[in-house]
Amino acid sequence: MARPRHIDPTIVRRAMEVAATATSIDILRQCQSILLPAQHQATLSQTASALGVSRATVARLQARFRKEIDSLPSGDRNWGGRRRSNLSMAQERKFLQPWLEQAVAGAMVVVSPIRAALSQKLERPVKASVVYRLLARHGWRKVAPTRVTQKASWRPKKTGKKTPGGIGSHLEKPI
């Protein structure tokens, strides 16, 4: 069985005051996330099912209310971000610097050496999609060269049909 939650009585009193004058559903849910466990000894799971949110959201609502007890919340969420990043943005910029210099000089940048260097830096294998996402994050885009074969001619091509007689000549019958 889960241990009972201890909620400070001043926070409960403040939650009751704010709930009485709540103007948005988010503020009311924050107050309810405090009041249900405090007054009815509800667990996080029971509170979550009563509010229609997950257990983690109940804890976030309680934390947001405690954090902003003196001022009403702005509604900004602060749990987003790059949690699974391999390198920080500054480290990524520093890592891409040699290839940036090559690209500025006009050389074509190939993904396979970047992938090999990244896997060496991280000391584990890296998929190509990780490198493509890294390049996309820093504004790099794929610019493929025009494919021209050695046999291609730069002379303008003849226009018109290859059939003798021009357009509609196959409709004319000889006499």
C-alpha cells in the first residue's frame, strides 16, 4: 500500500481559496490535485482517475501549484525538451565545424565520414538517421549535384517529330 501524502495545511487553504475563484480549468485542476489527496486521502492514481489525467500529470499539477502559490500560473509547460540528446547544441556545432568549413569552401559533404566520426566521439554505433537529424537541426539541407554523363552533349536538341511529313501527314492518302 502506498504511503499517505502529507500536504501542508497552508497550501490546502490556499488551494481552497483559489478553487473558489478559479476562471480556467487548468487552475481548477491544480487545486483539485491538491484538495483531493488532502481532504479525502486519495492516492495519486485515484486523483488521476477523478481528474481524467495520468498519475504523472497529477504530480506535475501539484508541483506547479506549489511553485506558483503566490501568483496564478501562466500555463507554460516546462517538461519538454531534448531528453535523449547525444550532445548539447553547442557540442554539435563544434563537432560540425570541420565539415562546415569544407562546405563553405565548395566541397561536397558526405554523411558516412560524419557518421564514423560521431560514432567514434560517442563511443558507440550510430545510425545514419541520427546524422541526418543532426544536420537538419543545424539547418543543413541535401543539395544533390546534377547528374550529367560524360557522353552528354551540350548542343541543343532538335525539336519536332521524327515522323516524315510533319503533323497529320499520316492522315493524307496518296492519289
